[in-house]
Amino acid sequence: MSISLLRQLPELKVVVVHPPDEEGDALVSHLRRVGCMVSMVWPVPEALASNADVLFLLIEGEGRHATEVLLKSLAKPEPTVIAIVNYEDPTTLQLVLESGAVAVVQKPIKPFGLLASLVAARSIWAERQTLLKENRKLRRKIASDQAMSRAKTILMASKGISEGDAYQAIRAQAMAKRLSMEQIASSIINMETLLHTSG
């Protein structure tokens, strides 16, 4: 277990969506014992009242619609979802997959292994968030490179200049107007599109 993740436990805001029965109360008590800030909600709400870090969610086939409404309402980045399941039937398992749960706790809920599941789920969630950020960064870089390439091609064709000169022209405009090179490239592409549309 990562020491940093264990240190984060007292800061974690955990929402448990489970009936307030003996099992639900035991789950809340155990999570509080390990230091988490826990609140319990039932029935399945349309949205969470607070920005939760972790969501323990009872998933039942008959509660599909309410579960889907709740999951769609979650703010980005979504909390770490840990599914609580009664049965391993196809309908429930499908809903577990659709929920994006990174861990599953089976009923009857036992305290043993709960902390390990929580820390492992948070670790997987953190890795997923890092990958999503890297993915967004790469997509922006690709889009920027494509825009620069297209803008250079437009300048090369319209002004009869080399690729190096086209790059320098974009750079000079960016410095003169105090804009990014991507913004200048976009304006060149937009102007060319406008001219083609007008013609």
C-alpha cells in the first residue's frame, strides 16, 4: 500500500449509498474508524450533495434507472466508485461495468479487506486520472501540430515561400501580436476557409 494514500484517508470525503441497515451502518462505522469523513445516503439520490472523493454504491439490477441518473450527475473528475453487490448476475455485473467502478465489495460486507480495497481503488483511480490528463495533453499537441502544419502549407502555397520561411512568418506574427503560434495558425486557417467559402 502506498504510504501517501494511507495518509490521505483522514481527508477523504466518502459517500455511502446504501440502506441504513445493520450492514450499511457497519460499513460507515468501519470507514470512520480508518479516518474517513463519511456520510450515508438512501434511497439512491439524483445527485450527490457534496463533492465526494469516494462513492460506495449499492448496485442492484432493479435500481438501474436511479443508478444511471446518479452516475451521469457526477462532477468531473468523478469520485472513485466502489460497487457494492448482492448478486453476480449478468444485469448487476453489466451495471457495475457501466458505473466505472474500480473495485467491488460483495455482500455480506466484511470489514476485513475493506481498507485494502479502498486504497487499491484510490490508487487505480489516481493512475486513471494521470492517464486521462496525459491523453488530453497529447490530443492538444496533435491538434496544435496539425494546425501549424496546415497554416504553413497555406502560407507556402499563397506566398510561394519555403516551410522554414512560413514557420518564421507565423512566429513573427505571434511575437508582434503577443499571441501564441497556435492562435496565429488558427487565424490563418480560418481566413483561408473564409476566402474559399466566399469564393
